[in-house]
Amino acid sequence: MAKNLFQVKEINLYIQGLLADDDLLQNLWIEGEISNFKQHSSGHWYFTLKGDGATLKCVVFRQWTKGVFFLPEDGMEVRVRGTIAVYERDGQYILYGEEIAAVGTSNQYALFCALKERLYEEGLFAEERKRPLPLYPQKIAVVTSADGAAWHDMQKIFTQKIPAEVILFPCAVQGAGSEESIVRAIETVNSRKDIDVLIVSRGGGSKEDLAVFNTEGVTRAVAGSFIPVISAVGHEIDYTLTDLAADVRVPTPTAAASIVLSDKAIVQESLRAAKNKLIAVIEDFLGSQRARLTDLSMACSLSTVLAQNQCRLQQVRKQLLLGIEKIQEEKNQRLQRCVAELSLINPLDVLARGYGMVSGERHGAPLKRAADAVENQPLFVEFVDGTVHCCVEKVTLTKRQEGK
């Protein structure tokens, strides 16, 4: 075994010790332009200092940021005081800053800020210009490099989505001529009438790599698109003028592919749930209609009709019998009154009280006056229990009758 064999960690620690022993690398000031600035949720600042074609990774921990009275931005010229040390895990030397002071702003960054302000004043970034994305697009245009990782990553995501036609409009996304290439691709997409949504995309990179998406030409092309635009440039921490001008900004190209189309599984599950709900509604409706039909069938069946009519007939019969009984009772009462009245004038009843009925002939008409009797003629006096035969000896009239 060789005596000069070391573990990676051992070498990193050794180099860290060498740097720590070098007084030049302790408490020094370094001047440069900030790039890729990121403020972590922990409060630490991470960024790169660049200048003269070289870069240096820097970190300013939270306890040192509290003394800084401005928030660093990409493009700012700053001076950072700190110590150079090795980050053991990555084997990379880093400037650990303890103080940061602004020096000025680079010309490139100043131009960027001026362009951003001018486009903002024109209303290219206004929220009221933002359009919603179509829910189920049929054709999707992607403006990006055909050889870039962004296009290949999006293709993988699209295979998991509901079917749609995805058309690549290749262009250069970096370097000389990239601005004209992207603008031309966007214009080509807008010349078609069958595109539902446009994705302008590029994978991650440095601020210099993404610079074309901060140009005026690309920004105006995105803002002027008749088709809704999704900007998917760089990583989550990267923001470009294209992001501000687009209808929707997403942090990565894969995120654009994820939001523009729904997942197959989600749509299938949604359709399945809607189908089950519709079936349940239909079954409930059919069940209620069956119950109603059964009720109507029972109401219209012959046996039911006969039973109902028989019941009604019994009720009518009962009412008729009650009516007849009432009429009979009234007739009986009337008959009894008539009998009572007739009995008062019945001759037999009069005879029963001791009177007799006199007639000139047997069973003849009764004599009403004494003047009707003829002397020496027979008279018949009828009593209740028989008839007495008499002969008129003399007729004597009362004085009243004589005067008549």
C-alpha cells in the first residue's frame, strides 16, 4: 500500500489547513460583480463574485447580513471582506464574507434596469394583460433548442399527460443570433391559427447564459403573442423579462409541461368519479320513476278499480239504506198522525161512545134531521153492536126547526 494514499476528506482538510495558515487569505477585501444571488430561507446569502473572466463563490451568513443596509442584486459591484477557506464537502474554496459594501452598478446591469423600467411603463408586464391558459389544449408549441435538456425533459413529462399534439419550433437559446432566432420562432408560431398555447423555454444556466431572455426583442415578442405564453426559463431562482411579459411564469421547463396538460391518471379518475356520480343520479331517477310507475299501475289495475268501486258502492248502499230508513220513519210518523186524525171522525168510534145512526133504510143514508122521518115508516137505528128496527109513530119538530 502506497504511503501517499489519502482519503478525499483528508486532502480537503489538509488544503483547508494550508489556506488557514496563509495570512493573505485572512480578513481580505475582494471586489467584483454579484451574479446568481440567492437569499436562503435560513437568512444566509449565496452568490458569485465575477470579474475579468473569473468567478469566486461567496457566502455571507445570517449574523453578518444584519449589518448590511441594502439587499444585494445581480449586477451590483460590491466589495466583500472575509476569509478564503475550503468547503470540505465539495472541495471548493469559498469566500466567507463578514462585511459587504456597494461600489456601484455595472453598465450592463444599468442597461437592464433601464430596459425593465421602460417596458414596465409601456404596460408590457401589467397583470390585466395576463390571459388564462386553455383547459384542454389540442396543439402546444414549444420554442426552445432542439438539442437542449429542456426539450427532452418536457417530452418525458408529456408522455404522462392526456393526449395533445406538441410541436417543436427549434431556435438558438444562447449566444450570437439567439435573440433573432427566438423572435422568429415566436412569430412563426403566431402565424398559425391552430396553436392553443406557446411555451418559451430554456434549461438552467448562469445569468450570462439566460441573457437573451432579458433582451428587448424577445420580451416584446412574448408580450405581443396572440397565443397565451408560458415562460419556463432557467431554474426557480431565475427571473427574466420574458417571465414578466408572459401570461404564466413557471420555474422550470418540466413545470411548464406539468401545468399545460392534466395528468392522465387525474383525468381518468375525474372522469371515473363523474361517471359514477352520473350513474348514481340516473339510478336514483330511474328508481323514483319505477316507484311512481308501480303506484300508477296499482292505481290503474282492474282489481284495484273494482275494489275501489266496491268500497264506494258499499258506502252508497249504506247511505241509501240510512235514507230509506229515515223516509220510512217519517212516513210511519205521518201515517200515525193520519190514523189519529181519522179516528176522530170515524163513525164507529162515535157509536162506541153511545151514539146511534138513524136511517130510513137498512144500511141506507143516515137521517140528519127529524123532518126527514115519515110517520108510520120504519127506522133503523144502528148501534156499535147491532141495529134496532123501529116504526115512526109521530114526528115532533122543535120550534126552531118549525120556523125554518
